[in-house]
Amino acid sequence: MLNRFLTTSKNVERSSYLWNMAASIISAAQSVVMLFGVSNILGAEPTGIFSIATAQAFIFWTIGCFGVRRFQASDVNRLFTQREYIWSRVITAGLMVVSAIVFLFYQMMRGTYDSYKLWVIVLMVALRLVDVIDDFFGGYFQQTGRLDIGSRMTTVRFAVTTVVFVGALIATGDLLMSLLITFGVSLGLLGVLVVVALRDYDPDRKSTAQRTRVVQLLRACFPLFLSTFMLMYINNSPRYGIDAVLDETAQANFGLIYMPVFIIYLLASLIFNPLIYKMSTYWLENQLKAFRRSVVVVSAIIAGVTLVCVLGGVTVGLPILSWMSGLDLSGLTVELGVLLLAGGVIALSTYFTTVLTIMRRQTATAWMLGVVTVCSLSANLWASWLGVLGVCLLLLVLYALNSLLTGGLLWWTLHRKEQSLHDKEST
């Protein structure tokens, strides 16, 4: 029955879109529900600790993923085999674990975090490691034209583990125990889903891997990893500023009003994620008018969604967030409005980065993000200057700069290719 649910589809394209939408919704909602669960059951201080632990874990998650998913999903010409993708993930997952150990040992030696906070981060990193494994299989199924299978797996796992975490919080009243239980369930469930899904669907079962080609794959994905890592650092820089200058209550407040930003990003990703394969085809086949039209339409939709979310957020957002979190968030209207606007800019920036990946301009994108990352190091100053509002403004400024840089590179690259094709037709 489970195998039939995961692999059977009468209309693969429609199922891929619907299940990808479901997976995107549940994956974005998981962090929101978990944070609200902690705030309602445990209070403000554990919520602040959970918030910064989530941010730190996602940094290590970028190392584990290494940008391979986007490259694999857009590898329509099968430049690398399934086995080579597997070994690349084994290496990056190992790097993720090692880097997390080094970071936590450094924090322990400095005495920056107490043992409780360190163990919360350890378990959050463990949860993200399971997500890295899930991400690999999602990329594999998407590359082979069955995005629906990977999306079904992600949807089921995230839904179950979210319920388990909240249930464990209610039953134990202990954050560490709840995270440990959730990790065990998440890992076990993923193992079952993978075995069942690959039982009847594994077109690359007999593929082989060459060590030199695994190195080539990692080298090709390194700019993507670097870009994703820097984007995650930029995204988390407000939390780092709060962690250094303010207290856990301020961290909790920021984490809670940041949650609606996921709505904008989620809606945007529902639009552009299913288009990656099609836009890759447009680009490879030089269908540049269709490619340009897709970029314009998606960008306009992101802008429209952002406007609606900002208007809704500043009018009814805070009362809803206060009720859902169980904490008083009154007085943060301006901060929420700035964050929602930043959410639209984040979605646009992410979309431009995705398109540039299709164009294979990862290296140039990484250089641009390097500039923005350097600017994000001023988070402590913004937090000292204006508190939570300061770091909200910082996030908006950083992503506005990134959108301008990546958008300019996108249109310049497209114009150059159009000009090149025009010159060839003229000769």
C-alpha cells in the first residue's frame, strides 16, 4: 500500500506539481509549528534558544547539501551518474558533521553557550542531517522525472515528525528529550520510505561512479554551496546580532515575527521550483523568448504576493502571531512590516540565484554574495543601534543589494546570449 502511494500516479506532471506544493508547505510550516510549540509550552527563553539553534543547524545543513540538489535537478543531460551523486553526498554529509563538531567544541572552549544550549544545537544539527539525506533522494527523483515521489516522501516525513515533536513537548515538557525523540522517528521513517520507494522505481540502480568524476561534481557544485552558505549566513545574520548583543527574549520575538516571511518564500517557491526543469530546457534549446517571459512573469507574481502579505501583515499579523505563540508581540508592527517586505526581496533574490544556476553562472553569483556577506558582518552594530528593528532593516538592505546584483547579472547574461545567437543568424 505504501509503495503504491509513493510511486503510482496517473498524471505525473500534475502530481509532481501538487505534491511539490504540499512538500514545500509542510517543510516551511514545520519550523513555524515547532517554534510556536516551544513558545506556548516552554515560554520565551527556551524559544530564543530554539530559534538560534535552528539558525545554526541550517548553516551546517548547507554544507551537507552543498548545492547538489539544484545542480542535479537541472542536469537534464545526465553529466554525472546516480552513484556519483550518492558519493558526493556521503562526502558532504561527513563535512557537515565534522564542521559542526569543530564549531561546537570551539563554543564550548570559549564558554559562549552553556551545555543545555549546546545540546539543543547538536540535536537540531542531527535533524538537519536527516533532511540532507532526504534532499538527495528528492533530487534523484526530480532528475529522473518523478518529482512527485520525492515530494510524497518529504511530505509524509515532515508531517509525522512535526506532530511527534509537538506531542513529545506536551508529554515531556522537555526540549532536549523532544528533539531526541523526533530525530529517531525522522531517521527511521526516512529509511522505510526510501526502501519502499526504490523497490519498484530505481532506473539508475546499476550506475557506477568514478572518483575523479565525484571530485569534478563537487568542484562544479562548490560555487552553489558557497552561494547557499552565504545566503544562509546573510539570512541568519540578524539572529547572530541578537545573540551577541541582546537577550533570549529578543531572539524569541524576532524568531516569531520572522515566521510570516516563510509564507512569501513558500508561495514563491511553489511557483518557480516546478519550473526549474522546463527553464533548463528553454535555456539549453535557446528558446530565449520563453525563458525571458518566465523570468518576468515569476518576478511580477513574487512582487504581487509580497504586496498582499505586507498589507495583511501590518493590519492583522501581530494579533494572530501573539495568539498563536502565547507571547505578547504588541509594539512590533514596524518590525513585522519591514520583515515581510524583506521576505519578498528574499524570494526574488532566491529566484534570481536559481535562474543563474540554470545559466551556469554560479561562480559570478558567489562573488556577488561575498560582497553582501561582508556587509552582513555589521549585524552587531545594527542590533546595538536599533535593537530588533535594526536587524530587520539590515535583512532588507542586504537582500535588496543581492537582488540588484543577481538581477543585473541575469539580464546581462541573457542579453549576451541573445546577441550571440543574433550574430550567428546574421552570418
